Amino acid sequence: MGNTTSLGNCCYQLQQIPGLHIAFPNQTSYNATQLQYWSLQETTHITPSCIVKPQSSADVSSVIKIIGRSGNECKAAVKGQGHAPAAGFANVDGGVTIDMTDMNTMSVNKDASVVQIGAGSSWLDVYAFLDPYNKTVAGGRNGAVGVGGLTTGGGISYFSPQVGFTCDTVRNFEVVLGSGKIVNANAKHNQDLFRALKGGLNNLGVVTRFDFTTVPYDQILGGSIVHDISLRDEVFSAFAGIADAKAYDVHASLVTSLLFNGTAKTWVLQSTPAYTEPELKPKVYKELFAIPTLSNQLHLTKISTFANESALPPLNWLFETVTFGVSETLLGRMFESFNGTLQGFHPPGTTLWSIALEPLPAVISAQGAGKNVLGTTAEDGNSVVLLISAFWTDPSATEAMKEQGQRLAEQVQDMAQDMGLERRFVYANYAGPDQRPLESYGEGNLEFLRRVAKEYDPSGFFQRRVPGGFKLK
């Protein structure tokens, strides 16, 4: 159970909070939380001294106050759905992990134009709750992702071309500050904090509730199509045409993924051409749909059904990301470079790489420019966000896999720079722990975040006591 007899032990002190759910190593609820993480890196070598599961913002406040009064050795982490792959982003070795998942209540106003969501909710929870109202939120495409992490990191949704990044649709944040004080941040109160939380990650407070503007909808086009890798040039051409359209179709949200089996050394080319209106053959996808497919599973569906992806067991994962301008030529060069690199890479065990391409049209950036801290504007032009991800079964391959992921990201960065297509923006929710998304927001936004952090967290609680994630210091 760890040392719970010392008055200086913050877990012991947390036990004094009336009604607080607290668990210690080897207890059932402790083990249940440790098993909820998406990546093995978050639990393999990370053992919190205790895990608390607050039921209310008042509980969170009490926990933060006690940790703040404890010695400097008492560290904390905040966990939602635990979907970030990097070690220590939502868990802490020898400290206190605050598991928010019991804070998952939801409600709507009279016309369901605004939904209040507990910060521990998953997006699947949200979609299932809102579907009967024919409303949704511009949230995560994978329903297993948590509301809190995705939103404070920006958030890209099927509905983003219509309404902007996920964070742009927040009406109000309920936040517990480093002092334990509970405040609301919105367009009228604590406006600087309101803006800073739109991309500021875990640097400013623990968000306990999000109020979102909802989006009316009926059904969406969902599912995937698979092409033979030999048709990649045709697919890249169609992708570039959609991504770089002068008049971007705001209902279109495309993800094209190059999937590489590291054992068989084979590629699969899969696309998810979502459409947020109930149309089976939207005009925007005409060129893509004309390419012969190996399989076609497109259909009209509710987002709560489509986002309910099959869960994988916890695995070793990595993320790396790059943003660049739209170019069919660059996509072709990128594939040839990646193929040449991965064909000669032979780590132990089973490996699978995913190279996912997603349009970031100017219409998304225009929605929240200057109102969030992401630093993207319509003047950036249409762009592409690349997510390099991989999983592997053999822990001895971890360092080699991480180095290879970084190498692939550097390859495409270099190519984009050579072609004059480099973009500064690093999407935090896809970033690897070696990357620096906050710096990519631009010096003005970074200084703004630092100033707001000093104002609302003068003791530096979220810089010093919450070490995980991308920090401002």
C-alpha cells in the first residue's frame, strides 16, 4: 500500500478528504485505472503511489489544495481516457494520478444548442448522449478518446471545416486552478484563461466541465475504402484536389492512411472519406470514388455508431506529426522515402506503421484565429496534417521504433522545406514527446500562455507539480 503512515505523505493526507475515492497499488480500483491506458508506456514502468477518482469539481479542488501544500516531492498527473501514447503524459511514477473518468455527467439546455460535459467523458459517451437530439459536438473521430485532452490540445473533428477546431466550439470551461479555486472561463469572465485553454493543454488548470455549442446533424457518410498501393498516385491526386480546393466543401473530412506491415513488408492504402450530410456520393469525392477499390464499406450512419471503434489491447505506441502545404508531388516523394526506409528496417516482433494524411483547410483555421492560441490562420493556406503512428509487440524494439518515427518525421519536414511547403504548426494531440507544439504556436501566443499561467497559477503548480505533457517552461 505504500507509506501511508507518514503525515508528510500526500496520499495519506488525501485519505482525509471525506468521501474521496482513493486506491493504492494492487487494489482492484487501482489496477482497473492502470489497465485503462491506451499505451503500455503509460503503465509499464509507472506506478503511482495512489490513484484518486474525484466525483466533483469540489473533490478536484480538495486534491489540488493538499498536493499544493505537500512537499515538492509530491507530483501529480491528470488522466481522462488515457489516450496519449507518451509515457508520463497522464500518469506519474510515485505520485498522485487524478483519474477523472467518474466525472462524466452530461446535460443540455432547453433547445440542446449547448451541452455540458464532465471532463472525464469519452467522445463516444457524448455522441450517444446527443444522438437522440439530432445534435453532436465537433469532437474526436475515435470515440475512445477523452473530451479533456483532445479539446485542450485543439481538436480536429469531422465537423471542423464547418465550425473550427474542437476548442473553438467551447462556450465555457469550469476549471480548478493551482490554488484549488474553482472558476469559469468564457467570453465574459476570465477571458484570457478562456483563450489560453484553447490549445494550452495541461498548463493552466484542471478543466472539470466543458460547455460546447452543439452542431445539428442527421446522419453522416462513414466507413472506409481500400485501394491497391499501386494506385497511390491516383489517390494522392484525388486527395490533393480535395485538400487544396479554393472553395473547400465544409462537409468533407478525409483521412487517407498508408498502412505498412513491418513483418510482411507490405502496404495497404485506406481512406475514410467522411461527409457530415446524409449523402452517399458527395460531389467532392467524385475523383476519389472513380478509382477502383479493393473494398468499399461506405454507408450512412450515426456518429455514435461510426466512432465506436474496436478497442485494441494496450500496446507500445508512438506518435510524430508534421504539417505541410498541399502537394501531390510531395505525397509521392514522401511515400518513396518512407518505403525505402521501412523496407530495410527489421526490429524484433510485430510492427505496424500508419502514415495518416488529413486536410487542414484554411476554413478550419479561420474559425478560431486569434480566439485560440494555436497560431493558425487562414493566411497559412490549405495544409495537410500528417500523423505518423506505430505499434509494436516487443519492448526491446522501443528505442529503435522511436528513432525511426523521428527519422520519418524529419524526412518529410526536409522535403516540405525544400519545396517551400513547410508549415510551423505542430498539432499537439499528434505530437511525439520530442516535439514542441507550444513553441509552434508562435512567439506571441507562447508569451501570452506564459503570462496567463503566471496570472492564474502564480505558484507554478502545473509546471512543477504536474510534470507530464508539453510544458511552458
